[in-house]
Amino acid sequence: MTTSIEDRPRFAALARLAPEHAAAAAREAWDIGEQEAAITGLVETFLREGTPVTERARGGLAALAETWGVWEALQERIASCRPADEDDTPWRLAGPEPAEAIRGRLVRAIGPGHALHGFEPVVWMACGACDAVLVRVHEREPWGVSPFASHYAVVRPTDERPTPEQGPETAPYPAITVCATPYEALDRLDVCR
């Protein structure tokens, strides 16, 4: 798992959304090196206190959970956090049904020569204002799909399929921006503004 020294200020910024007394235990867990417990505790604090969470903050919390290996365990809880009345981004965590429909469009459009060909894209977030999506990109191993993302990508799926005459340079593949970390991908989500 790759972690960053930059995670502490990211966590601290998210913890400031909750009432001081309520987030104290999560901050203490972070300070003693229990990042997974801290992230879990912060999500539970948001739920218990009814803390309004913007989609940008929700995305940051999802990226932090992904980085520390607790996204799968917390994704439903993070999605259940109370939405803020006013929001600052059209991006939303993709629920299972829309994610599968988007993934189907994406898989149909990926062909040989595309940056995602041979990988397993997992739709993570989707834009409500355009068709761009953020995917977690998993490697296919001989035993199955890796549970951990190898990288991330901001993609614009298309319903068009490449024809045999179209090479990788001319095929209507999805536009893609490949990112090494979930934080880099989040920084690139404002593509439709």
C-alpha cells in the first residue's frame, strides 16, 4: 500500500467538518498510527452526528479510505453520510446500478491499443453534468482480478465500438487521463466545468 505524508493534513481537514468533541477519538487514532481505525471512526462520527458532507469532501474521504485499504469496507457507510445542502461539485460516488451500466459502456469501447485494455475498470465516481467517470483500474491476474487498484483514470465513455478498420489512433476510444493516485484523480475531476 502506498501512503503519503500528505494524508495527515487531508485527514485533519476532513476531521474539521465534524464537531470537535466528536472527532477527537478519530484524531487520536490517527496520531498513534492507526489510520484505518481513524478513517473508520471519522466516518462513524459523520454518521452519528449527522455531519453534512459535500461531495468533494466525500470524494476526499473515499480517496483516503482507498489509500489506506479500507474503501471496500467503508464504501456504503461513506455513501450514507448526510449530504450537504449546498454542494461544490457535480461528482458523486457511483452506486452499484449506475456503476455497472457505465462500466458496460466503457468495456464495450475499450479495444486493443487503449490504455485500459487488459485491465479491469471499476467505476468509482461519476459526473452528473457530463459523462466523465473516475475508475479504479485493477490488474487481471492468473487467479482473477486484483482487489487493489494499480492506478486510476478519469474517462469519458462512448457507446461507439471500434471497427476492425480503425487502429488505436483513430478508434473512438474513451478520452482518458491516467493517474497514479486517487488524490491525483480527484484533482482532475473538474473536467466539465
